[in-house]
Amino acid sequence: MPRYLFFILLSISTIFSITNRHSCLDHNHEYRSRPERDAFILSPSGYFYIHYNVQGFNAPNLDDFYGINSNIPNGVPDYIDEVALAADKSKDMIINQLGFLDVVEDDDMIYDIYIKNYSAGVYGYNIPDLNIPGASYIEIDNAYEENMYLTSGLNTMRLTVAHEFFHAVQRSYRNNLSFGEGYFWEMSSTWIEDIIVPDGNDYIYWVDNFFENINQNISSTDGYSIALFGHYLNNIIAEGNPEIIKKIWERYATGVNPLSAIKYVLETDYNTSFEFCWADFCARNYFNSVYQNMDNNIYYHIDQKDITPIQALDLSLSNPLTISSDLLIDNQLLSNQGSFNDSYFSDNLSKITFEIISSSNTVNIEGFASILSSNNNSLNRVVNIQNDNNHIYVGPEDIFYYSLSSNQNCIINGNIYFTNDVEIVPGDANLDNEINILDVILMIDLILNDSLSQIQFENIDINTDNSINIFDIILIIENILNQN
């Protein structure tokens, strides 16, 4: 079924929910004949036929002000020329540059895109071919001008072509998806549309479907809403190399389910785990919209600046309780497909220690804490709980969220220990209870890399002006000299 966007028309409308949007992979009409159109063009690369009508309900705008490679009209509607260019660009990026498999060819070995006047809000379909397993064709709208698209016009057309053509490529890896696997196909296609059309950010408005229930399993999502996970894998785990997504598709092609493919590639090729990545991914999204650029250690993708943070969407996290004593974790279920998230507020400088025990010795639990500073964005942090000896420091009026994920379905118990009896040791940047030149070196590094923890900030803010600068360094050096 098609991808929908939904809207509210005041007083007189039917109310549609974005959570009801369906897949644009059309298997409901798997045995229907291809549509007929009365005109077509071959794209400049010779790879695509663009089929359209020159009159009637399905016809596009027939304006012809320019040609594909010139400002001179060429007898073809400009919209059709633009579809051809968008298709060639998508094919070049996906197959030629990123190295994904070519599509399964149909009888004439030219891939077909059909133009149709869809109802408002429908983006397009990728439809299986009647006779050839793995072959397909695409139908897209003839204008994208209705007000139910989040962008409009040519940009919406371009991202739709990219999205649907990647579905065609996906069919070269697996002809048909099994029940519960659609999320992986849609996540991948929504990720690639943002790679090819970075300013066509319709998908941003769909992420709420996941963030409104951050504890849901990855396989329970619609896929569109977790396109950001593709960017996380690409930019954080693979350090900007999109080959990671191709490797997952290659593993998926062997017949395993999508999550097994993701886990295999992460463990085999990147020496990490799904539970580590998923908890880290969730933790980083608590800072969505906090920063307006990538000049921080938290964002994995620039579009995070335009996305609502989790805690503003998931009502279970929107009103954190004040932590003032130890907390009990009692028989909490952890899924091997998702994470458990919770939030707390600190009214003092506090040390929080996590002690988590699973129901099995073979369980690997990963946890990340997101610390949102109340008065200093430089103290915002995503902390791997295990790497910090299972504890974190939070400042007065800070909020912290934690995400836990596991490699197996399991029950966890334990405690979150709390104390505000935290000793401040002026000048102790490396937290070894000694003050020496090593603290000065580390302090400079921490300042340059903007990676201070709350306790480090408290220790090296020598002049207590709520900032760390050259004056604090001078005071620490003076203290060291006076000791000698």
C-alpha cells in the first residue's frame, strides 16, 4: 500500500493518523497488468523509460520551457524530463557509486516508471512484475502539488524516485519480504532518499512514530520512522562509509531475517553489537534540536537539529522523577530487539551508580546515559555506563535518561544507587585525588575537545565562575607550584 501523510482539516475533516501509514511496497496487486500510457521517453543514461499521458486525468503539467540539457524546449513536459534526471541520479548513486546490485531486468531490459495522478498524500509504489521474479516497476504522482506533502513539487518527486528505485534494487537481494521484515526495507529506502536528496526531508516528520514509544522493538516500527538508525550506522559505526548498509543487505540475501543480518555485520565487520548500537542511538536522540550544527560529540546526523527530542514525544519520559535515594530495578523485561528507557531529575551534584543483574550468564547488557545539563551545553554527555565504572555524575537540576539493551530477551534486576555526598577536589581533572602536571595536560585536552564530565567540571572550575578557561589553568599551576 502507499505511503501516506496525514492532516487535520478544522471542523470538517476526517482525521488520519501518521501511525497508519503503510508500505509503498505493493504486493496486493502483484498479478495486475502494467498500466498503459500514450507517450514515453528514454532517460539520458538509457536505463529508464518514463511513461506518461499527454492528456486526461493522469497527465502531468505539460509545460515545456526547457530540455534535459538545454534551455530550449524539447517537446517533452519539463516534469517528465525532471523525472528522467532524478531516476538517472538515483541509479548512479545506488548502483554505480555505492555498489549495490543492479535491478532484476524485465523483458526489454529498460526499467519503467509510470506517471499517475494519485490521491493527495500518496507518494508512490514499487510493484512486482507480473512474469519475472524480482523484476518490478514504479508508479509515482504526476505533480506532488497537493498540500498533504511535507515538501512539494520536484523535490518530493526526486526523493520518491530514489526511495522506490532502491526498493527495486532490494528485490535483487530478496524477491519478497517475509512477514515482519518490511521495516528493514523501508528504513533502508528512507535512509537512501535522504542521501540522494538531502534537502527533501519529509522523513523528519515521520520519526515521531518511533520516538513516541522509544521502548518498542525495531521490528515493530514502520521503518520510515527509524531511517535515522541508518544514518547512525553509516556515520558513527562505519565512520561515514555507507558500505555498512550494503553489507547488511548482502547478509540478508542469504535468507536470514533483517535483525540477524544487522547483528551479524555489526559483530563480524565492526567489532560491536546491536545492543550497544541501539542503546547508543537512543541515547543520542535525547539531544535532538539542542544543537544547530555538528560541532558537538553527540549528533550523528545534521537533521537531528530539526527533530523533536524523545523526551518531548514519549510521555513516559516527559516528566522525570527527582532522584533522592536508591532505586530498585525489579524484574524489568529487556528485549533483544529494542531498549528500555527511563528518566530522572537531580536537584544536587550527585553520583549515580548502576548495578544491573540479568537472568542469564550469557546475556550481554549495554547501557548509555544521556545527561542534559541545566545550564551548560558543554556538559551535555552521552556516557557508556560500562566504560565509566557503571556510574555517572550529574549536576544540580540536570536531567538524565538511560537506555539499556540486551543481546537476548531477559529479565533484569538491580539497583540505581544515589549519593550527593560528592567530594570536590580542586584541580583534580583525572580524578586520581592528586594534583600535578597531568591534570593540567588533561584539562587543556578536555577544554579543547569539549568533553568534560560534571565532576571534572566541578573540580577544575577553580575560580567558581561556572566556566573553564585560561584563568582556571593558571590557578591550578599556581596550586601545583605552591605544593612544591
